[in-house]
Amino acid sequence: MGLSMHERHAVVRELSSRFQQSRKKERSHILNDFVRLTGYTRSYAAFVLRNCGKKQLLMVAGRRVVFIPGYSRTPGRKRQRRGLYRTKAFLDSLQQFWALSDGLCGKRLTAFIREVLPLLEHQGTLTITDPTVREQLMHVSAATVDRLLVKTKRQAQLRGRSLTRPGSLLKHHIPIRTFTDWNEEIPGFCEADLVAHDGGAAFDDYCQTLTLTDIATGWTEVDAVKNKAQRHVFAALQELRTRLPFPLVGIDSDNGSEFVNHHLLRYCQEQKITFTRSRPYRKNDNCFVEQKNYSIVRRTVGYYRYDSDKQLHLLHTLYRCLRLYTNFFQPVMKLKEKVRRGSRVTRRYDQPKTPYHRVLDHARVPNQIKTSLHAQYRSIDLLALKRELDRLQLLLFRTAVQAGPPPRPSRQHHAPPAEHPWRTHFFTPADIVQHPASPPVDFVPTNPHTSSTDTQNHYE
């Protein structure tokens, strides 16, 4: 590991006087040791040793830079940034694109702007009159975007609960997916999962969202089901299969009975679809779809309770718009490598791309499908689509607020009668009369935004 900047300055101050007073041959030896120690080029090393403590004026990229070799900036003084991106017109435009992208981070937002801005100008739905602002939007860096949007971003981290129940013994006939079983570079191998919309009161029937995510391209399809019944989940899975732009060749799910059942297993065997499941209690085995459960489903519909037919219809309508918005206009980054050095983990990602562009760039996707997707992409009005999404979200949230807190559970605790064999086996009828059964305990719904000691909280 090399020297820090302060250590280099200290070495310059220590050697400069000896370097300036030495003869040519001795200077060469001092310069060789100095270059080897600091990593400076030989020309720059000689410059700083000759001019240590003297104010220097240089032109860098057309700007005058004043510095003193061997001395750092005044302690406590911050470097002044150029105010190129501080104009009100640019900040307003950047905030509008950030809202249009549904609050993306800097790296994904810059890719979103460079993709969407020319499209909106071509469609005639957006015109930026100031050429300077347009040039800045097309070339602003991700770090600058994150810095400028610090005060604008309001992120609320809400946590949900896992409602997966183990399936039957049929799971022993469904293999556990390992890293060698699937070729995840081929489009069509998908992970499936359910997101519960119980509002923190997991009783009776309530809507669920089925999420299906392709691993290779990130293409994600979502649909709402009335409950976790096998027939509803199976019908929704068949519907999502028809929406995928490529054939479905593999399904990986958790161990819930809504997936691990004879109907889905027989269907996958007949359709030549690979069916695997994750390891029990290993949520990271389905990391791709688990990420989409929050970034797509929870960020769109929240943590309210949805259990009525009207809300189910709104979810269906909302998801038909949401699939176009996320797959065609939301850039995503894929993890390329993860390196651990001691306690530090370094993750490197590829360039942000939308799932639509990843499908177009994939060699395994036929050209006919690519042409159809490109025509569909050019026909989508992004601004109108976003307005429709916001309108449907508002209607959905309004129905949840108007419904109020969830009612008491319909199924009450059952106490066996006095003549039941289970009672008479331990007590006599006289004892039962003297010690009647305790009344059923009232149900108290839990707050979905607070932790529970009985249930481990995590993102759906």
C-alpha cells in the first residue's frame, strides 16, 4: 500500500533542501529513491523537489490552479466545487426525471435519462428549450446526481413478514436447485414467489401477488391472485407464461404448498419445464425474485391490506401497466463479481440496462421477438403510462384507507363440549362444570411497520 498524500508532502519537505543543494550525480540518486517511494513520474518529482514551498500557477483544462508543492490545502478548508449543476432549471429537470423514474439511484437514473430523454423528444411529449440543460442532463455523472438529490430523496424502509407455509411430502420429488443444475445465462429460467397483502393481520382471505423473474435478463411479470389457493396460483402462473417474450424453460420456487403440489409438478413434466425448489429457510436461494418483491411490488402497492374484489381488479389493472414500466424503462444492474478481502466485500456490477435492452442484446432470443418488442417499445407513451400508474395507485390506496382496520377473524377458538372424550379422559363432568373453558381470546392485529418477537421480519 502506497503513501498517503500527507506522507508524500512530508517526504517532499524533507528532501527538497538536500536536493536543491546537491550536485547533479547526487540529485540523480535522490530522485531515484524519491520516485520509487512516492510513485511520482520522474519529471513531476523533480518539479516538486525544486519548487517546494513556492507558490505555483498552472493552467489545467483552461482553469487557473494555484498550489504550493509540498503543502496540502489549509486544514478545515473544503474544496470548492464548480456550480455547473446548481442552476434552478437543471435541478428542476433532474427532480422531474427522478420522479418519472420512480426514485432510482444515481447510476440507474443517469442510464434512464440517456435512454428516455431522446425517446420523449422523438414522441413530441417533452421539449427542453435550453440546450445547456439538455447537455448537462445527458452527461451528468452518477455521483453528482446522488449529491444533488440528497435533500429530495425520502426513503421509508418498511419491513414485511414471511407467510410461507411448508408444502407436503411431495417436495421430496422436486429437486433442490444448485448452482450446477441451471444455465442461468439462457432466458427462460425464472424464479417465482408470492407477496402477501395482509396489512399485518394474517387471517381470512387476502390478495397475493405472484412474481416471476427471469434470471438472465431481469424481465419480471407480476399478477394478483385472490388467495394462496393452488388453483389461483396455477392459473396466474399460466397467464404470466403467456406474457413472457421468450419460452419458459425453468421454474424455481420456495417450499410453500402453493407451488409444491401435484398440479404444478404434473404441468411442468408435461410441458418439459424444469421445476426446482430452494433449500428450506434459505431466502437468498431466490435472491432475484426476492429483490423484485420489494423494488417492484412493495414500492408500488405498499403494505396495506387488500382483500376485496374491487381491490383485486385494481391490482390486475395496475400490474398490466406496471409490467410495461419496469421492463421497458427501469434500468437494472447485475452483479458481475464479489471479492472479499478480510472484512471488506467489494461488489462490481455491469452497466445499467433495462430488461428490454438485455433481451435485445441476448443472442438466444430470436430476431422476430426482438422486432416485436422494439415496435411495442416505440409505441409506449411514457408520460401517459406514468400518469396512469399514479392514478391507479391513488385509487388502490384510497380503497385501503376507506376500508379501515381489518375486522376480527371469522374463525373463533373452539372449546370441545363437556361430553367430548378428550375431556372425560382426564376430568369428570363435575370438574368441567366447576372449571368451565376460558372464553376465546380477542384478536389484536399487529402493526405491519413494527417488529414482532414471534416472527422474523424481512423484506418480502
